[in-house]
Amino acid sequence: MQLTDLDPESVAREGVERIVEHFYAIASRLDPTLVLALPTDVGAAGLRPTLHALTAYAQRGLPVWDWTDSGMAADGLLDALAALYGSPCGGLEATAIDVVDDVDPEDAIGLVLVGAAARIRLDQGRSVTARELAVLAGVAATYVRRLARKGELMTTDERPARIAAEDAMRWLNSRSIAFPCPGGCGERLVAPYTRSSPLECVGCGYRE
């Protein structure tokens, strides 16, 4: 599974379903006699559009939804992390984007969270791990580590080693990234990591 293969709406729906299932499980432990009925459109005004936007942001960058800078994307990521990984006892700090370092990118939601965090870090000039860079590029982390060992990607002095932001951006821009058309027509658009012009789709007429 690659980040660019994901459908933003499907990811958003899966995230809401996971939280609803957890909500009912917690409620039954709180009081087995509770009878709860959530509205069918639960999450429509909160987590669902946030996860949709995070998926699109991780795939193709800004602009997405009403986000115009990486700070707004970071706020969205923190909201999603709090909803998915927060607990009544706390433990998730309001600025803990580093929580993503422990997220497994083997499923759709994990892939989106890791990809979004990686793009935020690069947008803010911060280094990324081999795993994060691999998610954005749609390759295996072992491939990125091999490039770093060969000197084709510049690493920082941090431990564990990370890929310098400038070099990560250079490498990503040397590759073409394909992603689903935001217009929902099913076409796949191809663009460099850093875009200088709005997205356009000949198939459906979508224009960013």
C-alpha cells in the first residue's frame, strides 16, 4: 500500500468508524446497561473532513481544504492524533507531533499520519527519517537508507540519522508523484513534490 493509492474519503470514513467502535466499547465497560445511538453522520463536522484533508495534504501538499500553510496542517494532524490516540488519562501533549514516530504506517490511517507529519516537517525546514521520506516517495525505507549510506542523500548528525530537509526536497522533486484527482473523477494526476502551478485535470476539468 502506498500513500498515493489512498482515497481521502475512504481514509476519513475508516478513521471515524474506528473511533465509533472504540467509543461503544468504552461505554459498555463504563456501564453495560447504557443504550447509545450516535447519528449516522457522526464526525461530519470534525474528524472526517480533517482526515480527508490530511490525506490530500500528505499526497499533494497545499492548498487543501481551508489550509493555506503548514501550521494549519499541523493543527489538523494534532486534532487527528488526539482523537485517535488520546485517552481520558491524558498522556498526549497538545504539540506532540512526535507521537507519529510510533505510528505504524502499515495501514491507511497510519500511512496518512506519517506522511502528513513528514510533509509538515519538510514544509517547516526540518529533517525527516528514512521511513518518513519513504512514505512520501512511495518506496521502501530500506531503499532510502541505502541511498543515504551511498551518500546520495545527505544525513544530519542526529541519532538516529535523519535526512536533511533541503536534500530530501531535492530528491523528492527529482521524482514524479502521482495521486488521485481532487475532483473525484478517478484520474491520477502527476506532479513534482514542490508545485509551482495549480493542479488541473483534463478529464473532469478540475482546477485548483
